[in-house]
Amino acid sequence: MTDQSPAPASAATTAERNAGRRTLAVMLLLTVLSAVLVLTAAGRVWAEGRAGSLEVSVTGSAISELPGGLALVGLAAAVAVFAVRGAGRLAVGALTLLAGLGAAAAAVAGAGDTDALDTEAARKLALAGSTATEVTHGAWPWLAVVGGLLLAAAGLLTLRYGRGWPAMGSRYEAPTRKGPAKADTPADLWKALDRGEDPTAV
């Protein structure tokens, strides 16, 4: 009697492929979500106060451009995952991890920062050395921290599972020259013509 059950090796390969696609999808979701959180938070008011009778406020990007910049690095790294294999995936994962941790650390540092607010107060009063009073800090920096940690998690996923993820097909890679070799001597030129080739083709 013929055994018609599927080969265990084939089933295991299919399961690994499906698991790889799931972890890739999770990584992409985490990266996009982290970028949305960080970039949204960076555009909101992180600190506000008063400069004399004037109200002053500063956004996250005015306090530090690092969180937003590192979030964009994470997005670029997510795209690069499809263009590299092997050790390249590990490098991309490490870069994403560091970008996420850096964004989170910069957001924590900016959560209590008053330098940018003092600068804005001095600008509005046109008086160097002025400082803001009645300073309050918003919750937006902590949303950026969450986004940075999600990006770091995406980096960890890439380090752990990236080697098994699918890559770009060969049709997307740079084409290689398949034409006839360029003739170097008159004899080579005539031989190429005899073969029906264009010896001037680059």
C-alpha cells in the first residue's frame, strides 16, 4: 500500500515559510506604527510657559530633531530589509534597534527640557537671557518613547528572524551585461562580425 501522506520535511518547510511571513508582517507593522507615533508626537507641543505676559510653547522637533530623524531611519531600514540577505539583514536589524533606542532616549531627555522654551521666550521678548516661567510639560514625549521602543522591537525581530524572510526577486536586481564582449583588436572585431554580433555594443 502506497503511503500518500505529505512528506514531513515539506510540511516543516511550509510552516517555517509561513512563520517567516508572519514575523515579517509584524516587523513592518511595528516599524510603520512607531514612525507614526514618533513623527506625530514630534509635531506636538512638548513644553509651554510664559515670557512676561506672553505665552510661549515649543514642539518636540524644536526641542530635539533626533526622535523624528531616527524614526525615518527605521522606515528606511524596513525597506532595506527586502534588498539585502544574510549578514546584511543582521546589520539592518542592529541599525533599527539602535535607532529605536536612540529615539526613545532622546524623547526621554526632551520630556523635561526647558532650553528650547527659554530660547523661544528670549526670542519673543527680544531680550537675551530671558527664561520662561510657569513651565508645564505635555505627555507627547512619552508617546514618542513608546514609538521608539516599538521600533527597537522591530529591530529585535529582524535580528532574530530576518535571515528567514523572503528577499527581492532577481527581476528587481540590477541587470548584468549579457551582450558580446567588446572587441579589443581588429581581429576580435572581424571574429565578432563573423558570429553575427555587434562588436561596438557596450
